[in-house]
Amino acid sequence: MTTTAAPPPSSAPPTPAKQRLSTAQALARLLPFIKPVMPRLIMGFVSALLAALVALLMPLVLGAVVAGPVASGEWGAIAWGAVAILAIGLAEAGLVWVRRWFVLGPATKVEYDLRTQFYARLQNLPVAFHDRWQSGQLLSRMMQDISMIRRWLAFGLVLLVVNLITIVVGTVILFRWHWLLAVIFIVTALPLWVQGYLFEKRYGALTRQSQDQAGDLATAVEESVHGIRVLKAFGRGKHALRNFARRAEHLRETELDKARAIGVVWFWLVLMPDVAFALCLASGIWLISVGTITVPELFAFFAMATVLRWPIESIGFLFSFLLDARTATDRIFEVFDETNTITDPENPRTIAHARGELVFEDVHFRYQDAGPSERDLLDGIDLVVRPGETMALVGLTGCGKTTLTTLPTRLYDVTGGRVLLDGVDVRDLKLSELRRHIAMAFEDATLFSSTVRQNVLLGRADLDIRSPEAELVLREALDIAQAGFVDDLPDGAETMIGEEGMSLSGGQRQRLALARAVAAKPSVLVLDDPLSALDVDTEALVEEALRRILADTTALVVAHRPSTVALADRVALMEDGRITAVGTHSELLRSSDHYRHVISSLEVEDARMRDREVNL
């Protein structure tokens, strides 16, 4: 006997506890997206309803033909009856086509608006949000869930409402022939509603579990693709496959549970109409025997019941579709409902002529998942970087250097104190203006799947990247970053870079990222160890070029090499989340034991890296 391991919990971050909305309330949140296309959706609904009502005419016409022309043998009248049936069929088909024409365009428009606004929301939410959410979860919401809503709007919603109306109208018409037959038909439908209620409770939970597991599976694929070099280098492909197969098996089991739940509903949906037909046939024959109804009337009754069979059978599928759409809506609005803590101020200030003075005043910072007993990661930082000055930031690993560099551009907001740019709190500036004045180059160089030109000029929204001015900026930035290798690429600066720049070496990626920061021509340049992947000779050339541009630019540079410290006018020493000393390199060597320890550690590591380069 084999057992299946319990599925891992979904990696989607938990949402704050709140009252669960009803299905109608949850789906009503889509109304702002639906309103612009509401007229066409209504026309599609009307077309579908007319098609259903036209279909209900067919049993009435058939009953009349059987009772009249067929009974009397009038062939001419029978022919006209056949023409009437054909006309009804053509009208129904035409209205179905019209319905699709009306709803498909609006549904895709809603999908487009949802997807673009979802993407915009992801761009606007702070880095802290992306720290908590796995990319696969966001990707599954962006693609699968929004597509689910589009299909439900174009198909599920319209048909669910129309089929329910068709069932009600058709059931009322059944009373036209005999009340007993209609009551039997209605009573046998009651188990369907009971099963529908039970189905909603079970299927809704399974749907949410399935969609969350699909997001986890997408994350696993993405991580494996991005980390394929590591997996191959360590021979861990089979290990990754086992983990993936385990998650895929949990998703498979959930999908099977969904299928079983749907199967139970379908059992009742197929069984009860057949039971109704059998009971109605027996009752109808008895009613004919006592002279209450005629054979043509019983024929018309069964024709109507046959027309109603598909709407009744479709309710289970359409109801599960409704629950899928509701779950997809919940998952999408979990992202829309996230609070954006880093926004533009209500009354923004401006800096007319930026000088580039960067000041940290009693800055405190702690990450959102820090425990209440933990002290702040940045615990009272006081630092002034003068206009045009290059300040190196040094310290042992884990002292908070990289975290400090994220605060000037508000990738994170301080939790205490403030950061000033030319005397203005960075929180009082519009984000667009702030990030125009301050540019960053990260140690982990991230490039995008576009051309070299587009990557380097990413921060220059003010330029037409095809203009002569843009070409000059591009060339200057590439020269400073010693990125002459670009001219050797197949299409030069127009060469498409693969996903995350993985078609380039680490040093090439880092040089392009540095060129991107330089091309932005900021007042303040924040560099988080941007030369770590460069060889010794290239590093020396880049440093020489940086000295020229940093002569007029304020720079805060995280240094992990002694050579990077040499770029600086002054050095700030960080220790346990505090600035413990500031001065020139020579001053700190004389006055600070901890600084000498940090520099010696950097020299040892630098020597190790150089030895490795020589051996390679």
C-alpha cells in the first residue's frame, strides 16, 4: 500500500484575516473593468437569451404540426411545418453567432485591461512586496487567472444566466400540457440543487488549492530554468526533477479531487433528467388512457423536456466555471489589495538645481519579518556625503551596507529618521524625480531581454534612443564602463541580450549595468560593489574612467576591494548597523583598529580572487 505525502503549503503569502465575500460580492469587484464594455456584453446576453427562447418555440411548433397536419395527412401543411422548424433552427444559429460576436471583443478588452493594470500594480508595489511573493505565483495570476476570467465573461456568465432563465421559462411552459407532468419534472430536479450546494463548498476549496499549487509549480519551473547552470554544475538535475515531480503529483491529486467532485454532480445531472423522463412517460401514458391529454400533447411535452435537458445538464459545468472564476478573481485582487507603502507625497517638493548632497539623519531600518526582539538592522545612521564627493562604504559582511544603499531611491523606506537629498526628505519628492536624481548599479547585474542600447539607456526616458544625442550618451557610458566588447557582438549595440543577460559573462553584464547607471547622468550615483566580477586590468581601466565622471558627481560606493576604496575622497566605516568612523583612508588606518581589520580582510579576499584569476 502506497501513501502520498501531504502536499506542501502554498507559497502564496497569507492574506490578512477578513470576512469572506460571497461569490456575487467577489465577482462584483470586476465591475470597474466590465463597465466600459457593458453595453456589448448586455447585447450578447440578449442575443443568447433570444436564441434560447427561439429554441423553446420548436417543441410548440412540433406539437402543433403533429396534432394538425400529421394527424390529418395534409402534406402541404407538413411541408410548411418543416419550413417553420428550419427557420427556427436558422434563427437560433444566427443569434448564437451574434452572441459570440458581441461578447468576444469585450471579454478580451477586459482581459487586456486586467492584465495591464495587474502589471502596473506589480511595478508600483514596493520591493518588500516582491520579497514576500514568489514570481511563479504572480505569473500564474497574470496569465492563467486573468484568462480564466476572460473565458468566464465570454461564455460562462452569459450561458449560466441564460440557461437558468431557459429552465424557468421552459418549466412554466410544461404546465401548459398538464400540471402533474410539470410537477414531476420540477420535483426530480430538487436533488440537483442539493448537490449543487454541497458541490460549491467542496469545489471552491479545491479550486483555490489547485490554482495556488499551479503557481508553486510555475515557481519551481522558473527557478530551475534560471538556475540551470547551478543544477548542471552540481549534478542536481535529478534532485530538482524529484522536487518538481512531487509538486506536480500534489497538483495532479488536487485535479483528480476536482474531477471526482464534478463527476458526482454530473452523475446527478444525467440521472435525474432520465428519472424525470421515465416518470413523466409513465404518468403521461396513464393520463392519455384516462383522456386527460392527447398523444400530440405528450409528444410536445417530451420535445420541450428534451430542449431543457442540455440547459439542466450544463448547470454543473457552468457552476464549476463560476467558482473557478470567483477563485481567480480572489487571487488577482489579493495583489490589487496589497498596500503600497512607497508612494508619491500628496504635496511633493521639487529640486530645481540638484547639487547632490546626500544626508542620512539618525536612520533606522528593519525588515518587515524582523522579530520584535531583534534590534534594527540600521541602528541610527548619521552620514553626510557632500556634493561632488565620492564616499566609500566599508564594513564586514552583514553590517548593513547594501541595505543602506537601497534607502536613497526608496526601494525601501526608513523605519526611523530620514534621508535628505539637497536638504529635502526623499519621501517629499515624487518617485520619478527622486530616481532621476539618483541612479544605482547593483552587484548582481540584472539585464532585460532587449537590445544592448535599450538596456544601457533604460534610465533615460527623456531621450529618443535613436537620436544622435542618445548615441553620444550610449558611447560615453560604454567607454566609461570599458564595455567595448559591445562592438564585437553580432549586431553591436542592437544585439538582443538573452533572458537576464545570461548570454554574456558576469563581467560583461556588470559593465553594462554600470554603463546604465552612468548613462542616467544622475546627481547622485549609488554603486553597490559594481566591479566585483571584473578582472584586475579591466577594473583598473574602469576605476580610472570613474574618477573622471565622479569628479562632478556625488557617489556612495560600497567597497569590497581595497582598489575600490582608492576611488573615494572619504571612507565611512560601518559596524553592526552604525557608522562608527568617517575619514580618509589614511586617517582611518591610523585611528581605527576595526578599519584596519576590515581592510586586511578585503586584501585577503582580493588576493584570493586574483590568485584564482591567474590560475584560470
